[in-house]
Amino acid sequence: MSIVKEFTKGIYESNPIFRIMLGLCPTLAVSSSVNNAIGMGAAVIFVLVSSNFIVSLIRKFVPSKIRIPIFISVIATFVTIVDLVMAAFFPALHKALGIFIPLIVVNCIILGRAEAFASKNNIILSIADGFGMGVGFLLALVIIATFREILGNGTWLGIPIFGNSFKPVLLMILPPGAFFTIGFLIGFFNWIEHRRLAHR
Amino acid sequence: MKDIPRFAATLTIVALIAAGSLAWVNEITKPKILIQQQKELKEALAYVLPGSKTGVIVPVKENRKIIYYMGYKDKKKKQFIGYAFLVLSKGYSSTIRTLVGMDSTGTIFAIRVLSQQETPGLGSRCQEIRNGETTPWWQKQFSGEKATNICVDKDGGQIQAITGATITSRAITNGISAKAKWLLKKIGRSQK
């Protein structure tokens, strides 16, 4: 049960999008540009770490049968507080990340990790888990967004990659493009794992 | 099920703490957020009514509500610039608030989309600013157009809709056109 191991598992082996397949809804919506992907990823890291921390802190006082409504209350309250505080004290940052914060409440990764890990482990390990899952989520989002933005808009982080003659594939920025990209990437990582295990 | 009272008590405590902390944070942040919004509106007014920084912008009220603004280059209100008005459009997934500045003939100086919650990556691009620029690229095309005569390209007009976000583009464009027609009619009537 090392801290480093809990952190790194969220990056590849138990990547929330490509392996555990949680939080696909906001992923589809927010992965159309690398800029949005980074914004959402950063916000999710912050919320995941904090939510895991709080859930782990109160885990001894939460009766098992009503844990889900309690976790959801904690997460929704916390995200709303973050949203309000940002709007009041960090208006520039809020403008940049604004839309992503409310979207996080419906991100299953937060509840998923609260339920699967933070409610059963100590604070330090829960923070490591939250941080690792968040970073894994950010990396996955950036990879998906890279494909979608380059093919669907001809840019990466807003910087044009191709010349003016490039005709972007509009489909890539729309939901079907997200499904295609995520599907191919999950298949790709499954194939890598399959080869890795076959070689043992 | 003798757990029920215990569960009810725990859930009530959690709900009370949640509601309590949210109410408290809301109270603390409400004035600051309001100040932010007023600051943004003031900046937007100065932007859509060019030249008004040296002068004054006067709100015109009806039934205690501001229905439009009049901008002047000088504080004595002798050099009239034009009108500024707020447009509320029903977008794809949110109400879009746009501030429009136009002269007395109905030609748009500039617009500024103040707030929207449209689809990230599609409709939300109406506020997107390109690398190295300072104002949203999509809004620039409105400057110089006749406010009462604008349409998106799909409806036969000259405003280029955002790719994949026709509804958002159309909502903003048609909202401006309708409100401008209303305002010019109102001013025309009051000048008789």
C-alpha cells in the first residue's frame, strides 16, 4: 500500500477513462479542444483530491447504507463552494474554467473514487489516489482532444498545424467524433495490454 | 429497521451542514460577484460605445428598469455617440446576454457577449479569443453592420455562423436584430 503506487495506478493501469471507463459524459463534451481538456483536467484534479480528502476524513461516521447520498451531498456542496469562491475572488480564473466546474458534479469519477477508495482508506492514500486518478483523467482528455482538435479544427491548443488548404473533418468536433476517438483509443490500449500479458 | 431514526438523523445533519455552509459562502460571495458583474457591464459599455470613456453613459429607465443606454463623448451630453442595449437570446442550452452598441442610424459599433452557457467547443466559441488577440473573433464581424438587417449565412445573410453552432449563432444574431428594431421604433416614437 505505498503512496506512489496509489498515485501511479490512476495514470495507466487503472486510467479512469481508458480502463475503468468512468466520467465518459463530460469527456465527450470537453475533449473537443486541448485548451478545454487542460482546463477540465485541472479542475477535476482539484475536486478529486479535495473530495477524497473529505470523504476519507468522515468515513468512520458515515453509516454504510446511506453512504451514497452523503457522498453526493459532500461532492455537490464542495463543487458549488469552489464555483462561488472562484467567481468572487478569482474572476479571471473563473472565466477561464467557469463552465467546467458545474460539469464536475456529474463526473462519475468523483463519486466512483469516493465509494471505491476514499471511504475505505486513510487520508494520505486517498489523496494520492485522487491525485493519480485526476492526472490520469487529464492525460486521457489531452490525448483525445489532440486527435479531435487536429483533425476537426486543424489546430492544437489554438495554434494552426496545417495550412489554409486543410479542410477540417467537422465530425471530429461533434459527439460521434468523440465516440470514434475514445473507442479506438480504448481498443488500442486493450491491445497493448493483451500483448504485454501474452509476452509474460 | 431500527436504523431508520439513526439514518434520518445522520442525513439531516449532513443536509444541515451542507445547506448551512452553502448559504454562508453564498452570502459572503454575493456582493463580490455583483461587483464583478457591474464592472464587466461598465467595461462592455465603454467598449460598445467608442469614445464614451471621456464622456458619460446614461441609462434610460422605464418602470424602474434600465431599457437602454445613451452614450456621449463629453460630460455635458452635447456630443451624442449612440445607444447601447442588452439582448437576451434563447440559445441552444442557455440564455445568452449580449450588449450591443449602435449609432442613431442603426449601424453597429460593436457587440460583446456578456454571458452564455452554450456547448463547450461549439456554441461557446462565440466568446473564444484567438492566440495573440484581445477580443472574440466571431463577434468582430458585427461591427459596421446594420443592426436591423443581420442574418446568419444559412438564412441568407452576411453573418458567418460558427461551424457546428448554427443555433447559438442564429440566436444571438436574430436577438440583436429584433431588439434593435424595437429600440429604433421606441426612439422614433418618443421623438415625435
